Amino acid sequence: MKAGIRLTFISLLLCFSTVYPQKIKVKTGIEVLKENRFKPLVGKRIGLITNPTGIDNGLVSTIDILHQAPNIQLVALFGPEHGVRGDVHAGDHIETFNDPATGIPIYSLYGATRKPTKEMLEGIDMLVYDIQDIGCRSYTYISTLFLAMQAASENDIEFVVLDRPNPLGGLKIEGNVVEDDFISFVSQLKIPYVYGLTCGELAEMIVGEGMLSLPCKLQVVKMKKWRRKMNFEATGLPWVPTSPHIPFAHSAYFYPVSGIVGELGYLSIGVGYTLPFEMFAAEWIDAEQFARSLNAKHLPGVSFRPIHLNPFYSVGKGANLQGLQIYLTDFNKARLSDIQFHVMEVIAQLYPQKAVFDNADKGRFNMFDKVSGSRFIRTEFSKNNRFSDIQDYWTKDEAAFRNLSKKYYLYK
């Protein structure tokens, strides 16, 4: 190959392999805070609740920004599940230590203590929350938000939320509100499974609906140019994995698709493979038959593709599995959380001896119920393995919650 031709060929390859950055359209709370020269925080001793998702639009950590900001004293860091630096696996407990980069003490809110104690808060004037959430009730960061707000109110400490987008947008609301007996760290708040609010809006609702026993001195640093119709890609913002199995923004779209049935450990949902939360598979499934039956349901905004795989770890590790990959062909029309119930229904139709609740580990039913926010979902579905038997219950609170939540909208 002549030199000129070779150079042209290499140039073309580079053009095709380059990832061009999307224009950022939204200013998050930390960006607005910087723009306002940190005004709400000036003169305060700050405790920061954050993790690797707490960044500005240039990927600089909120920890470093506040540590270097003038007239602010960052005195403590608080880490949710997965830790301040994101180096802790789901469910692992972490303890208190000093941040290697800043020397600031880090207090774990996912160890023996999930709510900041009076001792942890000693000498702190204000708690600041900056974590990217994924808009699903069972994802534990909003539980940390609530418990931290509770601690702030009990200790007369100001609370500031640096707001960030809900990756699912501000329009999707799906699922029943949690029943009293099923309040837990994976269902801490009486909200639907998909709740359609930003963290700032949710914090406003927590205060406005009297979910705290004492008043909370809350301030939300609003985003600029975020709109409810935006999913995460529309914001142009960089995505930082919110946890090891939410590596991409679109991973957040699929978490509510399979997260509830995934608690049973009966089916592979792609955790342990390259498609976390985007698939359903097992050794006894016929991929083509399975996908064909799900596609025959003509679910709005959803399509299914047969898939064959061998997971690297977790459910089905080392086994040859068959199943389907989920494609969201129209995000706005798709009912995300319903998909797993349709999958469970088709499994019972095609493979009656493999019906989910007849075969899954009964020791995991309690977690399924907590994530569902009710025992009714499991007990009623298991009678006939039909989504229609639980559909009215699953959707019964959505309209009322939509009307209620509008009171707390900070964005159009």
C-alpha cells in the first residue's frame, strides 16, 4: 500500500472511531452553585453526601470543588451504598476511614449505620447532597437522602440538595405506593416504583408531605434547562456509573424492567453478563420460542430478540443460557416495570413446571415483597401466573401520585 493511500485509510479509521462529545444542554446543581459562587454554603462547616456521580460538567468531583472553594470548610464526607469513591460492591458494608485524596473523614451510611448519628454530625452546620439517582424506588440512594434529611431535622442542621436529572425523565410513574408493613431500605418512601421526580423535587415532597417528624431547613439548588420530557441522553451530560451494574445511562432505563424479579435469583437478568438488567435467560428456555411469545403480546414501545449466552458470574455462571434481550423501541410509550410480569406470565405458559414462584428460592420472597412494596403482588400473581390479576393493584396509585407530585415540580 502506498504511503499516501495508507495515511488516508488510517485517517478514515480514526474518523470512524472517534467519539465526539455531545453538547451539554443542562447545568446541574453543582454547576449552578459554582455559578453563584457557593453562596448558600459560604461560612458553613459542610458535610457532603456524595459518590463518584457527584461531578460538575467537566467531570471534576464535587468533593474537590467544595474542598477548594473559598470561605467553605468541608469537614466530613458521607458515603451511600457503593461508597464515596464507588469501590464497594452492592450489599457490602463499609466503615469509617479518611479519604486518601483530601484527608477528610468518610462516614459510611451503608454499614452498621444508615442514618447519620449525632456524633457524626457534631460540628457540621449543613449537609449537602449530590448524588445522581436513577428514578427507581428500590435504588437505595433516595433512602439515604431521606434518612439524612431526617438526621438533619433532628439535629437542627441545614440541608441542601444539588439537583440532578432523573434519567427516566419527569413523566414516567409506575407501580403501587409502598404499604406500611413493607417500608425498608429498598422501599423507604411511600412513592411508586418509578416516581418521575428529581432528587430535589423528591426532597421537597418529603418536607411538604410531612414525611419527617420535625421541620427540615431544606434548600434545593435547581438545575438550569432541564425539562421533564428529557431522558438522560437528551441532557448531553456525561454519565458516571451510579453503581457497578449501571455502567451507562441507558442501564438506568432497564433497571425497573427486571429489578423486581431479579431479586429472586431465579433468572439471569444480565447481571454477570454484558447486558445488566436488559435480558432474561435460563438453561431451560428456548430463545426463539420465548422471544416470539413475548413479541406476540405487542407491548407498546418494546421488542424482544432471542439471545444465547454464557454468563461470566452471578446467576447462570458458566452455563449455556437462552433467553431474550429487551429493546425499548419507544421509551415514552413503554411501561418499563410491567415487562418483568409479562415475562413471568409467558414462562408459566411455555414452561408450566418452571413457573417462577413455584421454583424460586422461598427465602428470597421477603426481598421481592419489599421491593414490590407489597405481599399482594407475589401472592396474587402466583395463583394463576397472570399479570392481569395484579395489574389493577400495580397501577392503582399512579394517577393520584401524579396529581400530588405536581405540587413539587421545580421544572416544566
